[in-house]
Amino acid sequence: MPTEFVSESAAFPLQLLDSKFNSADLRVESEVTEDQQVDSDDHVQPLSSISAFTARSSINDSADFDDPNLDPSRSTEFDDESPYPEVRSAVANTDDPSIHVTTLRTWVLGLAWAIIMPGVNQFFFFRYPTVPITGIVAQLLSFPIGRLCAAYLPRKKILGISLNPGPFTIKEHVLITIMASVGATSAYATDIIAVQRVYYNQKFSFSYQWFLVMSTQLIGFSTGGITRRFLVSPPSMIWPATLVSCALFNTLHSEQYAGIGRLGGLSRERFFVYVFTSAFLWYFFPGYLFQALSWFSWVTWISPDNAVVSQLFGYVHGMGMSVVTFDWAQIAYIGSPLAMPWWATANIIIGFVIFYWIVTPILYFTNTWYSLYMPISSRTSFDNTQNTYNVSRILTSESTFNVTAYEEYSPIFIPAAFVMSYGLSFASITATIVHCYIHFRKQIWYQARRSLEEQADIHARLMSRYPQVPEWWYLSLFALMFALGVVSIEIWPTEMPVWAFVIALLIAFTYVIPCGMIQAITNQQIGLNVITELIIGYSLPGKPVAMMLFKTYGYITMYQALTFTSDFKLGHYMKIPPRKMFWCQIVAAIIAGTTQMGVQSWMFSTIPDICSSTQKDGFTCPNTEVFGTASIFWGVIGPQRLFSSGQLYQSVLVFFIIGAVSPVMGWLAMKRYPNSIIRYMNPLIFNGTSKIPPASALNYVPWALVGFIFQYVIRRRSFAWWTKYNYVLSAALDAGLAVSVIFIFFVLQYPANGSIGESLQHWWGNTVGLPLNFQLKQLMCSSLRYLIQLLMVWALRFVSYTAQKHSGTLTCHLITSVLLTSKLSPSMGSW
């Protein structure tokens, strides 16, 4: 068990034994010879009982930080383990600094993925339905490829660089996966470019596009020097999503460590294979053979022509009050429920029930904001004729707001669920600041004064052997990306001033620590897109391009900063040298962004009718439609015509006050009842439902149920099983789903223009959710009614038999007569 430290005394600082491993930061490693191997006798990590380290542990050092993830009953008795069972079960508490990290195959495989994944995902980004290739696909495929390279490449050197330095290591695997995923999803700024072309007929040069994408993607990375102190090194910042990746890495590489426990039975490797195979095969049913399993909206099948039933129980434009799903893609749509602590899941589902199952229907059926003239939930906006809002009718030839045309046309109307999502976004902004001030201010101040070398945590101590990224690297990156941002908004006619650019960055930097702490603890991120839209809408009304740029710099800067930090936490857990991690992320992000811009430019120049609702191949650009609608709402019309005094949606601003007051009330209640569940209340009540729309109860209710089963019931009743298998189960389900989605699309749907299995695509189980399948719905309705009547007949016979056996024949006939009368009554028949 190679480790690195012994203590000079019972107190800090810990003495670094080997400094020889603090090597170059961005060099390709060659073979490690035998005389370079670490002598395990020189690296002894004592397993001591409670010591001075524990006295200075992160629990006490958090300065009265009430950590809801900390379970004292599960705390460790040794100072060489994390105090969090989630971390202990997924992360090894050892490090071998002698293994390879940045080899030639690391760079080749990592950069190959940094081209393939962003390119393919950008291509499908504009298509509906999309087929995303997630980082877990690269994580799985890189493992056998790396093993093959280690087995068959010659052990030779070219220009001093080894083609095959030895076995494929877990640290190489981690870096390859991070390079693959850092820019895998479509860059947010590509939507700006698409909306400019589709909605406002603006086609700027590739230089503008590249400057814009690079500055928005990388300027957030420059906050790494700040975030590592507050969001990476502290043990309480566990980052639940990274634990799933850690568990999968350790499972694939057969790593054994104390945190997985001593439960017998299947090994984690075999368990992963079984679950992965099952998940891969099962998705063929809800994803291809019987798609109704994905949206089992049985109440609307019974009464397909009832508008109220559709609004309350429908899954497309309704509240989904009856929806059941057997599709892991739907359950994990908002994130894996196996990775989120139960208390955080409970916050989200409570907020969902209160605001979307209680408040929203009340607002809708009382016709608040003229809601009854629209669906209760939709991602589009409407005019006063109940048609989709036509933005071209209120624009000038320069793509700016035309007041006269707006007054002649129509105000804009949005559905009740959409209005609620804006209100909850307002509440989450103020709730986040107040909550973090009340609960985290002492910890933030403590971490600001504490050096990174003094973190009282085994993983931070293991990582302190590696040199940190110098602050001037981050400052240089910020200066360069700031310059690119200024060039992109000044040279081209974006109508966005530099002062607005600076304010957007200040908003992002203000929220990065509070939002990062909430995400690191709860696995949910607070979005800044709505508040940035509100600010710029008032500051620069009638300028949609400036609004989109301001929102992107204000929101994505924080988003990218937290993505960078999350990857750094993964590297922290897996003991990756920070400087090598930094350069791998930066280089991969640049290549990924450039690839995305090239693919998008090619698509708009070669695909006919792209972003049209009638595009024959499905390239209808649904995300661009949402982005464009927001640009109309906030940029063209502006919030002053929506939320100012006397306007239709003025009352929504009260959510700012609700968000600010709620944490204070919760804090006062917690002081009065310190051991109650109030201590678990969190801004997630407001922000956890931020994916609505387009998400619905189909995604939230089953997700919360699965989270309750695994993160509460099993964790409490079978902690040993949970410790060994929980995160492996999450990784296996995600991996099986991802591979199955890709297989179904490229093997069964894409070839032959989708004609494979055409008859199968049109059977009832795949069309029952479609609006045009009215006759089949009626047939299903009749079938369900017949089934219910049949069950009632059998129930009658059972009741009659029971009554005859226990109460005599007279009672039997009396009960039978009453029930038959009820069964045959007109009200029952109409039902």
C-alpha cells in the first residue's frame, strides 16, 4: 500500500518524504525503470487510532458548518479515511505516484476523443431526437483500447518518447476520460450563432464564432485558483457525481481498498458486468420495442378526450400526475438518483409537489395570466390568438425591437408551468446568497485564511505531494480569454458594450463559490441564466444578440468554472497531478470547441432546411428553438413589458422576496428545533426543478422513488451492500443505457432511412402516446373499462363467498344486490 507521508510530530505540518516525484508538468512520460520504482518500505502510512489529525479534522475545522452529508454513526475510527461513507465506498485512500500519467497514448486517445465526441454530439445536437454520446462511453471504450496498446505496441522510443511505457494505468484512464468529456456537449455559445442565423439572419465570420466559443468556454477555467481552495480541497465538498466515475474506474482496474467493506458475494467487477448487460438489453423495450413503457400515462389512455385529465395527467403538456416509467433514461434524465444524497432528493421532490402539483394547477384553473387559453406546460410562447408567437412580426430590418409592430400584433403569453419556472429561478438566486451567508460564511472565511497544505483529509494530504497550478497560469488564461471576448463583441456588430461584458463576469464570479458549494454537497447546480436575462433585459432593452451574449458570459462562465472544478475534484480523488490535469483540460477544450464550430458551419452550409419544422431528417433544432424563444422574451420584448409595474407578470417578482426570506425562516426554526428535519432544508426546493420544462413528473417522481429506495432504505438497512455496490450500480445502469441508445440508433433506426422494423414502429405499444392515435386510444379505453368490470365481477364473487361463509345466505344476497346495483348504475357505466 504505497503512500507518502509520515508526521514530524502529532501535529502539522506533515513532512513530504519524496520530492523526486514533483516532476515536470506537461511532459510525456517514458518508461519507468526498476531503479525508478518507489521502495514501498519508504512509504509507510500508519493506521493509527484517533490522533491529533482527528482533532483537527474537517468536521471541527469547518467552523460550525452543519454538514447534512455527515453521518456521525458511520464515521471512521481512523485518520486515514474520509469521514463520509459515500467517499470511502468509491475512492481509494492510497496513491502510487510511480505509475504513468501523461504518456503518449494518454494524449493520442484523449485528443482523439476530444475530436470524435464533440463532433458527433454537435451533429446530433440539432436533431430531434438527439443521440448523445456521454463521457461514460469514452470511459468504457478507452479501457480495452488502452489495454490493447499496452499489449501490442512495441516498447520503443521515438524522439525520446516511449510508444509503450508499460501497463495501462488508472491515472492514464482518468485523464483520457476527462479530455473526452470536458468539451463533449455542445458549447452554449453555438446556440447564439445558430439563433443569429435562424432568427435574425446574421451570418458572421468563422473568426467571430471561434473567438466567442473559446472565450465563453475557457474564461470560467481561470477561476480554478479560487475554487480549488473552497470547492476541491475541503473534505465536505464531496461532489457526488464524481463518486460514480471513481467507482467505475476502480471497478474496471480491479482496485481494492478498505472503503468498499468486507461484504462477500459477487465481486464489484462481475456485478458491473451483469448490470451493464441487463441495462443494455432492457432498453430495447422502452427505447424501441415497447416505447409506451417509457411514458406509461395510463389515466389519459382511459379518458383520451378529456382536457382536464390531459392537463393534470398528461406527460407532454400536462403535470404528469399518473405517469409511471420503466425507462432508466427518463429516471436519470435529471441525474442519477443513486448519486444524490436522500436529503437533497427530498428537497427537490417536496419543491416539485408544492410548486408544480399544487400551486401551478391552482394558478392554471383560476385563469391566472390567461393560462386557460394555453397548455398548462409548454416550452413555447403564444400570441393572443393562441398561436405560437411570431417574432418576425415585431422586428425591424436590423433585428431590433419595433414598438409599433408589437402594439399592433400581440403581447406575449407563456404557460403557467413556464411562468412558475421563472419564479422559482428568481427565488433560487436570492435563496442561494442568503443560505450560503447563514450556513457557510464561517467555513468560507476559514478556508480563505487556510493554506492548501493544511487540509485535514487523507486525500488532500496525498495530493499535497504534487505541485499546485501556479496562480499566474490562471491569471494569464483569464487575460487572454478576456481579450478574445472583447474582440468578439467590439469588432462585430453585437450591440453589447464592454461594461456589460464586465458586469456579466462579475455576476458569474460572485456566484461561483455559493453555487459551487451547493453543487458539491447536493449534486444540483443553481443556474444563472434567468437572472442574467433579467438584468440585461432592463439594461439593454430591445437588443436580443446583446442579451444572448450577456447571458452566456454570465451563466456559462460559472458553469464552466464548476465543470473545471468538478474534474479537478475527480483528479483529486484519483490522485492526478494538478498541473498535468490543467493542461489536459485546456488543450482538450480548445480542440473540442474548434471541432464543434467546424461541424456546425458544415451543417448549416450543406443540410437543406436545417432548423425548419419540416426538415426531412429531423434536424429541427429544438434547443435552438428554446434559446430563440428566450431571446424574444428577454431580448426583444424585454422584462419591462412583462414584469414592471402594471404588466401581466409583475406578481412573479415576489419570488425574489420568497427566496430571500425562506432561508432566514428556516434558520430561525432550526435554532428552535435543532434536531428536526428543518436542518436539511436547502435552496434546492426552489432550484431542483429547473429542468421543467421540458422535464415533467415523468422524470422527477420515479427519480425520487428510486433515490428513496437506495439512498435511504437500503443505505440504512443494508449499509454493507450499499457501500460495495451502490455507485457501481449507478455507473453500470448509465453505461448500459448509453451504449444501448447508440446501438439502437445506428443499427436499427439510422440505416435504410429508418425503414428497418417499420411495422414494429407502428404497433399500439409504440404509438399510444401520439396525438394522432385516437382510435387506438379509444380501443384501449374500452379494453381497460372491460378489464375493470371483469375485476369487479370477480370481486363480487369473492365478497359473496366470504359473506355466505361467515354471515349467512341473507347477508350474502343483500351485499350482492347492493354491489350489482352500484356496478350497473349509469354513473359507473359512464365512468
